[in-house]
Amino acid sequence: MRPTAYPAYKESGVAWLGEVPEHWEVKRLKTSAAYRVSNVDKLTKEDEFPVRLCNYTDVYYHDHINPDMELMEATATSEEIQRFGLKVDDIVITKDSEDWRDIAVPAHVEATKPNLVCGYHLAIITPSAALLNGKFLLRSFQSCAINQQFQIAASGVTRYGLPKSSIGEAVIPIPPLSEQTRIADFLDRETGRIDTLVAKKRALIGLLKEKRSALISRTVTRGLPAEVAHGFGLEPHTRFKDSGIEWLGEVPEGWEVKRLKYLFRCFGGGTPSKANPAFWEGDIPWVSPKDMSKKTVSDTEDHISKEAVFESATRMVSIGATLVVVRSGILKHTIPVATNLVPVTINQDMKALVSTGAVENSYLSYFIEGHNKSLLDVWSKNSCTVESIESNCMLDSMLPVPSLPEQTAIAAFLDRETARIDRLEEKVEAAIERLREYRTALITAAVTGKIDVREEVP
């Protein structure tokens, strides 16, 4: 059975809401719920009581809050526990954020314990049990139409905050309580189906990434598959030798193994003075870790002038270099590497590796990508933190080196095969985005009365 429109509608009196079902009411949230802003910090103090703290990320990444989650242990005063302790059917929302689009992201408290307390940067909304269903209110906050009220009310420049008064002033359509329950149950079921589909597609993306990584790792370590090698006019490898690198194992017998410092020139960059406006908003791309999300760099978020290049620590990097992030929080997980398709400059958190002629930069990029985790351990072993790479460790590491024609063939083969995998991944990502959009649209249609789900049954 497909949901249909309600039999009769009336004007809501609210421009963005339009018509609502004839028997619904439209009220400000403060008439049907109490709300308060938490100020409980993450500190542990000897004169306070132990609590489990529901923090910003717990709300941001989950629809529901319960004591079985991995919550932070902290302390709070008895007054704070009383005032900000979470009760079943409460709604917790993000009150502050660096992005206005992340204001008023909600989570529903489905179970609780006496020591479960709401942390700061969050607000608690307690619906009146006789007027408002907590699960329905959760979906109302997830509706883009209703949620925009909170995003617009948030103020700030680099960080946004939602005034407490704006929570209560928000307008929401309210059906009868029994109908709220039916709408909430319908949305629980349908969003559950969508979320299951999304989870399956995310698992597929994980498998595609694993396939891509395994393909690259095998090719830059063992050479091309026999039929592919013949296609490039090369003989496939049948004999192998120990590379001398414990984590790498065997490589083809004809390959050399050399240190990077004998094969590449390495140099870093810098940040031109922010105090000099003439250094910025030029036409020269300036690469920083935030620009390294893809395998190639053709443009950047920030640009500098020729004057900045002459008068700062940065320098021009010619086309086709291997750009490596050497200092960033992302190095806990991976080494971002990319090839620049245009001349660029780089900041101090980057290194550029430029071939001296014996190795193609494209081959090096694939080798780093294919052995990312092992290289991360080797390159950061003398570092004080796992968030930086030691240049000496990087340049002293060993690289298996095929002949130049074979390097070119390996890069061409991997360009073709990884492009196929990337296209598949893009299609799956697009499907996930469509599911997410459908999920939001379905929620909005149900909680604003655009569809009638009262007769919907499991």
C-alpha cells in the first residue's frame, strides 16, 4: 500500500509549511515541551559524582541514545545530574557547531540510567507526554523543512550557536498523539529499511576499496599479470628474489631495490605571511593536506601570488611530482599521496618528490598507495607522534625498481583498472546519496502531513 494525501487540508498560516491536514494543529515547540541547554563539561573532579556523558558525537552519529553505547566517563555535581540527566523519550540536539548545517541534529533517548548525563554543546528537549511523542519529535527535527528554522536562527561566523529561546519559538505541526505514534512507527520501519540498504552499499564500497588496494599492492610488488605483460610487449615474471624488505617479501628477479634518496629529489614548502594580502588570492595553487582527498591535484582551495613564491619558504613544483602529506591528523590512518597535474606550491605539511629519471613518479605514487600502512609505520618510526612523517625515514626507505618501460606499463594498467573500480564506487556513492535524500524527503512528507500513513501496516 502506497501512502496517499489526507482527505482534507487547511492553511497552516506558516509560509514554509503551507497546508496541513485539517485536524492537525500548528504550535510553537514551547507549548508542548520543556527544553534546557547543558553546561556539563568533560572534566573529572574529585568532589563530584561519576557519570556517563552523552557528548556531541554521540548525538551527531546516532538516531538513538541508550546506556549500552560507549559513552565517556566523567563527573558532575548532584545538581547537574538532576538537571541534565537524560530521561526516556527526551530529544537531545546539537546546539553549537562549526557548520550551520549541523545545528539541531537530533537523537532520541530510548533507554537510560540514573548516571546518564547530557554534555555541553547540546540541548535537551523533554516533550509533554500528553501532547507530544518523543519519536515523532525526533523525526520532526530530522525533517529538512522544520530543521531549517534552527539553522537560520543559529548565529556566528567561524562557529555557530543556537540561542535557547529559538528552540522554543520553532513552529511544528502536531497531529493527535495516537497519530504521532503511527507516523513514528511507520518512519522507524521505512528508515530502517533504507538504513539497511545504505549499510549494504557501504559494505560494497569497502570491498571495492579492498580490491583496489590489493590490485595495486600485487602489481607494484609482483609485476603485471602474464596476459597483460604480453599486451605491453613485456615478458611476465616467473622468477623472484627476496627484496630485503621484511614487510615487502619477494619481488621479480630482474628488479632492483634502491633507496628513495637516490631516485628522487625531495623538498618541502611553507606558508606565506597572512599579514601580507598581496601574497594571497593569486593564481598559483597552494596545496595543503585539505586538498589531498583525490589522487590528482589540478586546483586548490587556496591560491598565492608570484610575489609570495619569491618571498616565502614555498617554491614551485613542476607538473607530475608525487605530493605527500607529512604532517596531519589523517596520518593516524593513511598517507595521502597525489600527483599534481598543474604547477603548484605546497605548504609546510607537505613534501614533493621529483624523479631524477630512473623512476616514474606515477609508479612511486602507486607503490605508496599499495603499501600505505607498512610505509606509514616505516616513515613515522622515529617520530614523536603518529601524526608526522620523518623525511629521513622516508628517503632512506627502499623501493623496488622495475625497468622504465615496465614502470610505464604498470602505471597504465593500474590507471585503467583503478578507474573502473573508481567508477563503480562513484555509482554506489551516488546510490547512497539518493537513498539519503529519499529518507529525508519521506520523513519530511510524513511529519508535515503531505502523506497519510495512518493505514500503513507492517
